[in-house]
Amino acid sequence: MMRAVCFLTLNLLFLFTVSPALGSELNLDVKETTLSNGMKVLVLVNDDAPVFSTVIRARVGSVDEKAGQTGLSHFLEHMLFKGTKMFGTSNYEAEKPLIDKIDSIGALLKAEWTNIHDPLKPLDSTLFKRFRQEIADLQKEEAKYVIKDELWDTYLRNGGSGLNASTFEDGTQFCVSLPANRLELWALLESDRFGNTIFREFYSERDVVYEERRQRLDNNPWGKMRETLRANSFTASGYRHPVIGWASDIETWDHDLLKDYFVTFYSPNNLVAAVVGDVDPHEVFRVCEQYFGSLPRGPEPPVVTTQEPEQTGEKKLTLEFNANPAVQIAWHGPQFGHPDNAVLDVLTSVLSAGRTSRFNRSIVESKKLAANANIWSSSSRYPDLIVASATPLQPHTCAEVEQAIYEEIEKLKTDTVTTWELEKIRNQLDADFIRGLSSNGGLAFRLAHTYAVAGDWRYLITSYEELKTVTAEDIMRVANKYFTPANRTVLTLVKTEVAQTAPAPSGPATRLHH
């Protein structure tokens, strides 16, 4: 059987052909250069419309953070929208003394926070409240000079769209799309953002992030489950840190800490820019050298050397929360570039991709044990997790759903996946891959992400080609390798009022109260 041959043409050469009999071929004519300060620039031409999309990726995320620093990558994502000496202020010279005063009181505030959290010292928050009020008063005075959202307004007036940013465990990215004749404006604004950023409104934005943490994690059952599962699945790896940061770290961030972190991880030699659209690569390189090339090269960011030790026994956790019961199971998996990654992509798709997947047919539709059941694997710079998640349907329990998940996984260890299932999954992965390459923004994100994680954008092609070679025997081998009891952590969410009356669980467990 032959599938349809799909062609996507992106100017010079972008030929994507899919055929089970003939294999698949993908060719991206990406032009690349390294600026004099070490910044990487990738360009892919698509002249279908007079527009272009960009992604600037900083190769830093929560995995790079340490105690006291957690959440700084995400916080910097916020702060890099606050403007520079040129943008975001009506009078920087008048604003700067106020920023300096806020900084000096902030140092006193941090010292007082340490005092009131010292069990050997008397609890007295009088000074703490006073410093907070002094900072608030100064920020009100500073607000007279602050021009809110000037970066976004400038882009908007020039036809920009999709201005956004995001932070994950492995990286932080900033994106925008513009008309083709606004390339130099983009280079000016972004080089100014990374070269002359001013951390204005520091403490009010810190409060915004603290509230974001409360909403997304502390008061959200799924956010709390994810944070709890990762924090307990990992013993040493930085992947145990929440992207948004631990609450106590957020409370003690200060200007000096943020500035040091910015210099360490956001220098041009730790950035990659991907530009996709109606552009001339040579012009992109010239403009980038002119604007970004003037930024001083920074220190080489520290390499993460801490390795997660092998897990040698099952962990079981209970999270009490006023929400419907749910269960999540995590197994340790490989890092980006490992040959088992492609196999896990296919394996998890067999289990939970679409209505005809094994989890859906068995656990959801046939046995009606759960409202949903899913499994996915991470593809990260360092070894990460494979996670299964399900929400039981009354009167069924988390334990029943958990057992049903194990039963479906066990079948993969002894019975080969059918040819029909493999073909279906290949079709789905083909479609997903094509959709990911169908927009300038999607392409720019994938190029920047792959380069930042793998050190070579070509792995975007390599990883896709590896999916085409996965066999039923590979799936059986990988299922037996990773899905063992000793390699897993099980987190059960128990509704608070139920947890208060339920008998104590047998065996060792960690009980987390919310």
C-alpha cells in the first residue's frame, strides 16, 4: 500500500516525501552562521507570503537552576518584556535613581526575610512590612516614567503578530512574526532587549509570578500533581525543579541574583536565532552581525554535571487535594538523541494516540474505568520521564486504573504490535510532523529548539527518519527495558475529605497535604 506523497516547497528546497515502500526523504535548505560573539543564526527561506517569523532561544531552563535560583529562567522571561534604556521608559535618567533605591531596600528586605525565617530568632515582621511598603511607594513614583508594553506596541504598529515567550525545563524562547520589510526593526528591538534590558518593576512583577504559582500549581490539582511527581521522581537531577520556582525562592529573588543569572545564561554565545520566511539569508546574517554582533560575548554557561542515580525501588506517593481522584505514573527514560527515543514515541502512540489506541479502547471505552488515559515520553537534554496519567470514573478507583495501565504495558513486553497498528502510528506521526512544519513560526521553533537541545538543527531530520525504522521487536525490547516496577514512581491524588476517613495505606508512602 502506498500513501499519498506530500510536497511542501519552501523556496530553495523543501521537499518532503512519504512512502512506506520507498522510505521518506526530508530536505531543509537551512543556511546558518555563527556571529563574531558566538550567537548562532539559522535561516530558512519561504517566499509564499511577504512575512517572516523568528524565535530566539536561550539555552537555559529550570534544569540549569540551583537551590535559591529556581524559577529565575521563567522570571527572566517576564522581565525581558519590561523594556530597556530606550524602550519602556519616558525618562530613563530620572527613573534610574528610583531603581537604585528600590535595589538597596530590596537587599534589606531579603536580609529581613532571612531573619524572620530563622527559628533561633524572634518572629517580628515589622521591618519586613516597612521595607515592602517603601518599595511599593517607590514603584508608584517610578510608574510615572514607565511606558507599559512599549515593545509589543512597537511591534503591533509595524504589523507584528504572535509576540510571545515561554519557558520549559530545557530552554526559554521569544517569538514574533513581522512583514518582510521589518527585518532590521526586529534586529534592533531584540538586540536591545538582550543587550540593554532594565529590570524595572522588579518587585511588582515578582508578586505577579508568585500569584501565577498559586493559580497554576498550589491551587490547581494537575499543576500540583506534575510538580509533586517530578520533585519525587528525581533525586538529583535539575528536572525536579518546578519551572516557576519554589515559593521560598520567589520570595527571596533580588536584583543582583537576577543580573548574575542573566549575564551567565543570556549572553549571545548561549543564544540561537531562527528566522523563517520571505528573507534573504545573506541580509539576515548582515543585519544580525550589525545589531546582535555588537553584544559582548559572555562567560561559557556552566555545564550540568549532576546525573540522576538509578532508581532501585518503586516509589508510591499520595497527594491530598480537594479535587477528583487521579493517578500519574512516571518511569525514568533516556535523553534527547538516544536511539530509544524514537521507539518510545511510537510505543506511547500505540498506547494512547487517538480513539483507536489501546488505552482508549480498553480502559476508557470497553472497561469504562477512566474518563481518560494517556502516556507520553519527554525528549530533553538529559534523561527525563515517561509519564502515564488517568482519571478514574466512579465507582472505579485509581488502583483499578493503575492496574489496567500496567496490563496494557505488559502486553507490549510479550506480544508483538500488529502491522496495522505500526502503519497507523506512522501515518499519525507523519501528519503531526507535517503540521509542525506547515507554518513559519512552527519551523522556526523546531529549528531553534533542536539546535539548542542537540547542538545541530539537522537532528530535526534525523529524529524523524528514526521514527520510520522502529519495528515491533524494538517496541518489545524498550517496553521490557524501561517499564519495570523498580523504575517507576506512582502518585495518587486523593480527594481531601476522602483521605481524612480512609485507612492508612500499607507499605511505605509519602503523604503530601494541601
